[in-house]
Amino acid sequence: MKTFEIVTHAIDPQHYADMVLRPEAGAVTLFTGHVREWTKGVRTLYLAYEAYVPMAEKKLAQIGAEIEERWPGAQTAIAHRIGELAISDIAVVIAVSSPHRKAAYEANEYAIERIKEIVPIWKKEIWEDGEEWIGDQKKKPEGDGV
Amino acid sequence: MITVHYFAGLKEVTGVSQEQANLSGYTVQQLAQWAAEKYPGIDAGAARIAVNEEYALPEDRLQPGDVAAFIPPVSGG
């Protein structure tokens, strides 16, 4: 298991929390993003995620490096799942440890925002009456994803 | 030769996930124009282009063996 990775299997969040835990850490924030059934009145049956895997893993690692720079002492592990995911499945996990809790909270939110900006991963929503790659925001509202 | 990757909605327009093309010496901007001519339905303007797994600038020039990728707006998370 890698610290920054794209996976095709179910995610166990605890593994990533364990990766960042160390004696200096007084706080670990663990964020899991899940597949949501309803988005602004449109019912999703399931999601299909695709990634440019080698670049996506590099960009996840870049986010980890950005966090270390902005919140010295913070350590990060991130995994994103691709393939077909069912409602409530974990799509992404972000674990951040830091000496004190404020940095762990802030850095964790920073990580998900950056994922949505720079990491080459795409989500296709499959509805009862069709499907669409999200990103062009045609039918779907603002990117309020997870 | 240059390898060109397409993802997500762009892949559905091109019908291929990757291809080889003789684009050495092209700038990234010229690569986008080439794709837009080859695949009229492609919205190359909305995509960012990566070269060797890093976002590239329009003026960057492709070298033999480079791997380029059209990155449509991302939607992870």
C-alpha cells in the first residue's frame, strides 16, 4: 500500500490513518468521501470513476508536499478509488496527522479542494434515465461532489 | 512519435483512449489544434494538456517519445 494511491478495490480508511500516525501526532483527521444517491433532485444509481493513474498518484503526492509546506509537521496519506462504485461506497480517503488538531482539520479540507482542482480523476454519474461525465457541469450543478 | 491519451468524455468523442502520432516539434497549442481538427466534436479548449504527467504550457514543445494527455475538467472526490 502506498501513501498516495489510486486503487480499484474497497478502501479501508484505518490503513491510511495508521500510515500517518506517529508519536509526534496529537491529532489525526480522517475524511472519507462517499457516493451520494441524490444530488439536487437527480438520483444517482452508481458512479464510475476513471483516472490517469500515474499522473493522479503524482498529483496526490504533490498535495501531500504542499500540505507539509503550509502546515509544517503535518503528514498526509490519500487514496482514491476508481471503477464502479455503489451508493455509500468510499470514493476517497484523506488522513492527516499533525501535532495539534487545527492543522489536521485545515490541511484535510485543503487536500480535498486540491483534489478537485488538479488530480486527473473523472466521475461519471449513471442515472435512471442516462449518464454523464461530470466536469462540464451540463446537467449537474456546481461541483459540490462529496 | 508522440503518444496522446484521452480520458473521460474526450475519449468517448475520439473513440480511442490513446494513439501515436507524428507530432514531434509541435507546441502544446499546436497539439490542441491538431486534435480539434481531427476530432471536430472535441472541446480541446476546455481541456488542459499534460506532457509526461505534468501540466504543460501552450508554448511547450513536444519531444520525440513524449507522452501527452488531454485532461478534461477533473471531478474526483
